[in-house]
Amino acid sequence: MVELNNARLDRVFHALADTTRRDMLKRLASGERTVGELAEPFHMSLAAASKHIRTLEDAGLIRRTVEGRTHRCRLEPKPLAGIGSWLRRYESFWSQRLDALERALKE
């Protein structure tokens, strides 16, 4: 099971807190993209896109490679697995709460 330390977990949640960065990750899930390709649907400058990408890189969610003037980004799924592991800790809590709600509604 993949575990994240608290500092890494904080960086991942910070990166995921922004809609633009979540959308960039979604696009990267289907394959590698250049910074320009990631910026294009948001009508933002390459500098603005690079700031978002830097945040994703700092969280370990993407890896950027440089080929001449072209910066390519790809998804790094390992931190997302760590988030899933962290969230599963609360799964039994919510299951119990929903079971209690179901019992209350039946009564």
C-alpha cells in the first residue's frame, strides 16, 4: 500500500484544490501533453500554465521533461494512490453513517 508523509499529502491536496490543475491532470490521464497543450483550453499564458504545472510537479503528480524548447508533461499516479489510501481510512466511518441513516429511514 502506498503511503504519503504529511508534508507530501499537504502538497498533493493543495495541488488538487485548484480546478485548473485537476483539469490538467485529467487531460494527462489520457497521455503526455506539452505545456502549450495543457494551457490551451484555459486561454492562459504559458507562464501561468507553468505555475500550475510547477505546483503539480512539487506535489509529485506530474513529471516534466525538456526537449529543446518543448516541455512535455506526463502523469505520475503514485501520489494519487497515496491519496486513495488516505481516503480509505474514512470509508468504514461513512459506511457506518450511511447504514445508520438507512436504518433510521426504515423505522
